[in-house]
Amino acid sequence: MPVTATALAAGMLTLTSAAVAAGGDEFFDFQPYVTYAAGLFSTGLDAADIDGDGDLDLAISNRSSHNVSVRFNLGDGTFPAVTHHAVGLEPRYVVTDDFNGDGWPDFATADRLGNSVTVRLNDGTGGFGPAATIGATLPTWLDAGDLDDDGDVDIVVTECDAGGCGEPALLTWLENDSRGGFTPIQSVPIGILPRGGAIADLDDDGTLDVAVANLTSNTVSVVLNTGLGALASATDLPAGAGPRYLVAADLVGDAAIDLAVVHKDGDDLWIFPNAGRADFATLPVIEFDVHNEPHSVATADLDGDGRQEIIVSHVVATVWVDIFHNVSDGVFERQSIPSPTGGSHVIAADLDADGDVDIATTASAGRVAVYLNDTPQHCRADLDDSGGVGFADLLTLLASWGPCVGDCVADLDGNGVVDFVDLLTMLSTWGPC
């Protein structure tokens, strides 16, 4: 059975596998996965147009070969060519972004045993220049975003894995000098054994905040941005047994950014709805069962209906990717699709340039797996499900003009307000779907 908005009021909910369509109901149609070799023990993954040819390539961090593999996209979601680029020892994760403002995606890694963050800048051909390293004690995770709103992309990294510099661990802000050089300017104490996190505007103040899942302190640390070039002290949210990774997105359709957390110990997924201003403690947690050893989580609109699905990958012997279909605001049902083992990291992006969102995961034996999406996409502006966008839909949109109340189907961009952006979106898709 789905979780409904009414059920939310009852408190924390646990759905069994049967209750969330454990692979039985099919909402999405994915081609069988295809795997490609990377390096040794691939654990991190990101997508970007690294060679500037208009499609998304894959960057994979390899813990045991101490490098990043780049798989180049032919444009159709196949990745025959590969290059390898040295980084520090045991790169756990890789993030791609334009660090020096030249329009080309660069990459950075969190090198746990190298005690460093490695940055390599794109040379404008899809290759990379010399490695630059920034000291970081036993780093485990990193992400990139413009934290100080100065137009360049900064990095945050979690440090002090397994008490490497004392407990609790630290979240460190590496400030960008606009040329791709980074300096640590602040470290905020968080929980113990941080494993995965997300950058997002959690309190809706226009600045980027950070949330981190802490494996052994059983908490999520929410670190808000003061907007004055600094991060505030962490607020630790009790988060169940063994939170391994999290993602930030509007999952219940109220325009606030929620958190979804997977638990490696509990084999479950929790959604923390945001009551507003980064309040994750007031509203009841929604809980789902997942397959064994969940290790990573991502979100994406897989069917084009304007709502974010949740995607969970698993390590060890689990051979499934769990997809939680966002049926309507606050309602989720699960479908599981076959995967190789070793899905330590999952991402979602349009890899074959066909307008829908595909999935990629890392896999055992130093591989990456690609799952191309063949799901029919919804006609988002067809509000009456007539098969086309017409005057009936326009009248519904105009009648809903302004701040949303309840289930706001005319809020096509999901920002909580029916406005000119939604109107222009509707007009741009006028006619048969």
C-alpha cells in the first residue's frame, strides 16, 4: 500500500517489502544494465560533459587503483572509451564541476588514505592537468557548490574518519579563489564516521547549506549557511541505526527541501520532511524497507511527471536497485530493477540525450553499470490527462494562480506558486502530448 498524506500524521511508518511493490509492480521501464570496466574497487561516480561534445560522460573514483576513470559517451548512452587519471590514495568519492570558470568540467576527489583532496582541472580537450592537493585528514566524502555566493564553486569535505583527528568528525569548507585553487577556511564539528551528504538550500534563505549522514553516531548533521561567509554550528538530528548516505530534494511536494537517508544497518530508507526553515524534527518520519546493505541514494524525476523519485543502490551481494515511485505528494511505491553487485554509489542523469533521466551505479570488480530509461514520459502540462495541452488545462492553471494550497497540479516547476513560469511552460507544450 502507498504512504498517504493522511498516514503521515500517524507518526513514523514502516512499510514492508510487500507493501511497497517489491519488484512486482512496474512503474518504470529500464533497459538491462550494461557494465563498463573502470579501475580497482570503484566507489564514487559523477556525470559531466568532460570532452565538450554535448553529452554526459562518467567519472569514476577507484579506491584501490588510486585514480579516476573517465568513460566517454558516444552520445547514445554507451561508453566505449576510457582514460585514467592519478589522484591520492584511496579516493572514496569524486565530484565534477567547473572550478576555474573556463566552461569545462574539472574533478575533485576525497582521498582517505592520502589525507588529501585532489583537484584536477580540465585542459579543454577532455584531459586533465597536473594534480593539486589540499590537506584533509582521512576525508570520506565531498561535494561542490557556491557557498559564499561569489560566483565560483567551493568544496565541502568530511574529515576525521574513525577518529583520525579526534571525535567528532569535521565538515571543512574549502574556499575557491576563482581559479580552481582551494583553501580551507572553516571546519565545523559534526557526528562520528561521516559517510555521505548533500548540499542544498535547506532553510530557503537563498544560500547553500550542508547535511551529512554519520554512520556510528546515528545522526544527520545539518549545517546551515549564515550567508556571511561562514557555516553555523551543526544541528544533529537522530537518524536511526547506521545512516550511510543521504540526498536532499523536495519529496513531498511542498517546495521545501526534504532529506532521504538510507541505513546500512537497518536496511531501510527514511524521509525527513522539512517543515520549513530546515526543521526536520517536527513532521513525522516516513520509513520504507529496502533490500540489504543500502549504500547510496539519489533522486530524479524518472517519468516526467514533475515529482522526484528516490533511487537506492546496494553493496555486497544485493542484486537490485530500489526505485521509489513518487505517485503523488507524500505517496511512494517501490519497484526493484536488477543490478550487478557492489552498487556503492548511484547517480541519475540523461545519459543517452533522449530527454529522460537514466541511472548509473558503481559495481563490483571495478565496473560502472548504466541503466537506460525507456519509461514513457508524462505530459506535465496536461492537467486533465486528456492527451494534450489545451484550454481546459489553461483554465485550471489560471484558477490556481498564486501560492499553492493542497495538491497543486498547476505548479509545473514545483516552487510552491503558480505563476508566469508555469504559464510559459504550459504554452510551450501546447497541443497533443
